[in-house]
Amino acid sequence: MKADLKILRLRNPEIQPFIPELAKLRINIFKEYPYLYDGHLEYEYKYLNTYVKCPHSIVVLVFDHEQVVGASTAIPLEFETIEFQKPFLDHQIPIADIFYFGESILKPEYRGQNIYRRFFEEREAAAREYGCKQVAFAAIERPENDARKPKNYVPLDKVWKHFGYEKHPELRTYFEWKEVGEQHETSKPLVFWMKNL
């Protein structure tokens, strides 16, 4: 990792000043495949405010000097939206036992420097401090033969397995957003990965 990079784990009120930068970063990174997210700031501020309001949420920020170049979020699942809670409730898995990991986003030029590992370490530490027994995150499921997939695209499944996460195809949810090139929001499938702490 570059010597001048700084990584901080922030809690709810500390997150507020960085919301504008986080919102823009999310829009820019999630425009890439596989999410192809055509985002807008109004929704981003509303989404990120969930982390500001929850006293147990965290955001891990990566700074290059004063500029935010990466971020990773986590929150107890009991404070997440019903879309993310429902698969666990349907399978009688207690949501109070689960810490939910939101996104991990990093500008391309900062990838490959073990920052992604730090994202997982910081979020898992927060989950243990909160007393959760499991951690989970959701990833979009795209067809293998998706014509929009870049030639150099490599799924992160092997990385997640290396960090100890297991894919649970039975736990899936659907979330709506507008893709690049779409006129309206459409429903997208998300599949959960989990790890016991």
C-alpha cells in the first residue's frame, strides 16, 4: 500500500462530512460492470444517510492525502431495509446475529494494494465488537454469457472464498435500479455470501 494512503474506520456522526464525496464515488464506481448503475445524487444522499443515522454502522474510508479514493460500509442487518432482511427472515435466520456488509469501492488506480483485505478486516472487527455471529453481503448475479461483460472482467468469487465467505444461492433478493442505457429502473437479482465469525 502506498505510504501516503490513510485508512480510517468512522462511525455515524463522523461520516456526515464525507457524504458528498462518497455519493460521487459510488456513482462512478458502480457505473462499471457488473452493476452498470446509472445513479443520481438524490438517491445516494438518502442511502448514505442510513449509515449516518445508525449508531452502530461504520464506514471505512481510504484517503490519498485529503481525497477520498475508496470506501466500504457495514451495518447490523436489523437496521437495513426489508429487501436485505427478507431472505434471512424467510429462512428463519435471526437477523440480530448478522452484520451486513454494503459496498466496497475503490478507484481503479488504487486496486491491488491489499486495501480490499483491510475493508474486510475492519468490517469483521466491527461485527465482532457489536456481538454478531455472522457477516453477510450481497452481490449481483449476471448471466455467464452477458454480452456487456468486458473481456478483462474477473469475478471476485475466488477472492471472497479466500477470505472465508461461502455463496448461498438460496438467499437472494431483488433490487431495482436504472442501468446505463435503460429508460426505467428494472429488478436485479442479488445473491448473498456469508461467513461465521
